[in-house]
Amino acid sequence: MLSTIIKEKLAKDNGESLAEVLISVLIIAVGLVLLSSLVVASSRMVNNSDTKMSKLYSTQNSIESRDSASVTKATGSTKITITGESSKSNLTVNPKITIYTDKDSGTVSYVKE
Amino acid sequence: MLNRLKNKKGFTLSETMAALLILSLVIVLTGGGVIVVKNAYQRITLKANAQVLMSTTITKVNDEFKYAKEVNTTVDPKDSSKTYTTFVSGNSNLKTAFKNDTRKGIELYYIYGDNVKTTQLLSNKTMTDGMIPSITYDYSTSDKLFIATITIKKGDSTISTQELKVRPIDY
């Protein structure tokens, strides 16, 4: 089937019409634009993830170092009490927990003193 | 079709020249485009792989520092001119230091008595595209904090650098 079409096309003297050529050029152009947009999109995604990663590590570093410039120590008198039952008597523990918050990202870290 | 093949008439010089000109223009434009896209693709892939490698390295290093105990400065038993900031690893319970190798990347250097043992921190398959991570670190006794800088290099060019601060849990 396909070979007959090719043979017929070769036997004919007339070429492609202008419309055919323009449509094929259009299809090729659309394909190329789509491919290049994929590259641009992935480049943007990589850059975005780079920014997010840097911000995450910087926040993590601030929290770990308890850097006073960017991390605030929570103040307040809220107490957390953990109560449980042991085999002998009731057990109440008052753990002292300090809460640190990163100013930029709002990330919170809890440290048991 | 047979008539066309038997036809002895060729193309004129101007026809051939024009055809060649158009063909070469198309080839140059397509080739240029392909090269630009290929370079961009390689750059993006390298950057993405560097991010993955950096993330993996930070996870592994963070894990070691977080569970570190007994931080000290230790003289290398095999080479007295070298000193390392060592810590007792929570994973292996051995005195450990981080060391850099130009081919194998970051290595865990275990010191027990007069013996030493070296283990690669990351496998070769993790270090894709010929990228090699390296580390410089120190321990601040006053802040109780490990401060490390991790650098990922390909050949002589630095691809990314990240500072890491870790407070050990039990020390």
C-alpha cells in the first residue's frame, strides 16, 4: 500500500503544494517550540528547587546553631505535663521544652532541656 | 518513473548552487539549535544531579554528626604530621573522622588504637557525572556545634557549596 503511494508520487512530475509545505513547516516548528519549552521549564524547576534547598539548609543551620539573629526563643509560661501510670504509683513528669522559631520560614524546633 | 530515471538531463549550476545554499542554511540552523539545546540539557542535568548528590551527602554527614559523641582532636596513627577532629560515631561506635579523597570523595576514617580503616561515605553510583564531594569541618566547643562546608566539584570547577551546622544530640 505504502510502496504503491511512493511509486505513484515518484512517477508524477508535480511536487508538493504550498499549503502542504507550509503545514509541514508549521508542524516541525510547533514540535521544536514544544521541545525547547521543555528545556526552559526544567531549567526553571531546577533553579526553583535550588533556591528552596538553600533556604531549607539555611533555616536548618539557624535552628541548629540557635542563631539569635534569625531564630527566636519562645517565651511564655505554658507548661506541658506528661502523666502516666507505673506499676507502683502515678507518674508525673514536667519536661522543660524550649521552642525555637526561624523568623524567615516560621520553622519550629523543640529542644528538651 | 522509468522515463525519469532514463532522462539524461541534469540540473543547471545555478539550481545546484541554490539547492546547496538552502540545504547548508537548514543544516547550520538545525545543527546550531541542536547544540544549544544539548548544552542546556547537559547543564540542567548536571545541576539536578549535583543537587541530589548534595542532598545525599548532607543527609549522611548530618546523620554522623547528630549522633556523635566524645569530640576530640586526634593525631593520625599512620602519619603523625596529620591531626583530625574526631568523634565517636553513633553508627559504628568507633573513633571517626571525615577525610577527602580526590577520586573516592568523602571517606569515613576509623581510628582504633594504632589501626585505621577507611570506608567510602557514598558509593560510586551515587557520585554521578564525575562529581566528587569534599568536606571541611570543625567543632566549636563553646557553641557545641559542628560547622562543616560541603563542596561538590567536577574536575577543577566547583558546582555547589553548602554550609552545614549540626548540634550533636548526646554530647
